[in-house]
Amino acid sequence: MSRGQTEINANYLEEAPTLEQINEMPGNILLEFGAPWCPHCQLAQPIVQEELKDHPELTHIKLYDGKGKPLGRAFKVKLWPTLILLHNGLEIGRLIRPTNSGYVRHLFLSAH
């Protein structure tokens, strides 16, 4: 997880930050909840990665989610992948199971 990153976060974090840590992060944060074995997550990856290239201002945090993972439960994530866009800790947009770049682009533009 890095601010203004140019490389796409290809790996899921198994150890997620706490909700308090997320809420204290300044600026625009993209939380991506999913699992590497999830077919919906695998299909969405090229779409998300392509759109992230045009938004280096977003801090991208890719989180391995599942039963008992508190951060996913705090955000009421039920389906993967779920993209949640935050600004200064507040949710400003959410996208579940994106199927085309237009939906992802629209989500990212809400950060401006």
C-alpha cells in the first residue's frame, strides 16, 4: 500500500489494516476486497488494473477477504470483488463485481 503508486498491487494483503487505521488515512483510498482463487475477482483484475493506471493519486489496498475477516465485515462486504472508494476515511463510492471498465472509471471519477 503506497500513496501515488505507479505499480498495481497484484497481491492480496492477508493482514489487513484495522478499521481505525483505514479511517485515519488521508486522501483517496481504494479498498479492493476479494480472494485470489475467486473467479469473479480474476475476471475483474484486468479491468481494475487498467483503470488504476490512469489514477496514480489513489492509494490501492487489495485485501484478502473471507469469513472472520473484520475489515470486510465492518464494510458489510458480501460479494467479491468489492471495490470501496474512501476519501479521508469516508465511503464515497462502492462497486461490486465490476464487469467493464466504464463502471470502474465512473467509480474512480467520483474521487475528484
